[in-house]
Amino acid sequence: MKQNNKNSSQFFIILLITLFCVLLSFLLVWPLWKFATVASSIYTILCLILIASGCLYLIIRKIKKTPLKKNIKFILFFLIIIAGLSFSIYFLIFGKRFIALVVLFIAMGLLISLNLFLNKIFK
């Protein structure tokens, strides 16, 4: 009889935990769902702001921990990659595929030459 009592008490504990999780998830998700359906543009903007803030925080934290040489290299690489991709997408939108491909090759060449140049400087 004690084993049956123990099994039933474990079952009720699992049932209570499951109900608690369902209730808690409903209380967290339902307002977000309601906000997303009622004001979707504001919800999208707020989500993008939160994601950008988190990324910015992680980048700033990483920059504070790394030495200046690596930060300069990262920033220059990042700018070249963003510029190359932006111009390539711009030319692709207007149907100039060959120019977009040339821009990508120029960006890769700049990255390689910058890497060699910075390795010589920062020895």
C-alpha cells in the first residue's frame, strides 16, 4: 500500500509541475501573442531593437576584453565585408550581376591584402 501511495504522490507532483509550467507559459506567451497580433509593426520594431541592443552589448563587451590591435582589425574587416555585401546586393537588385560579382572579388581582395598588411604592421 505504501508503494501505491508513493507512486500516486509522485504522479501528483509531476501533474502539479506540468500544470504550473503550462500556466506560466500561458501567462508569458499570451500577452506577447496579443501584442504581436494587435500592433504587429510596433512589436516588430521593439523585437528588432531588443535584438540589436543585445548584439551591441555583446560586441561592446567583446571589444573591452580584447586588445586594441584585434579591435582595429575586426572593425576594418567588418566594414569591408558590410560594404562589399551592400554594394553587391545593390547591383543585384538593379540586375547588374557581373558588377556585383566584381565587387565581391574586390572585397575579398581587400580583405586578403588588409590581412597581410596588418600582420606585417602588428608583428
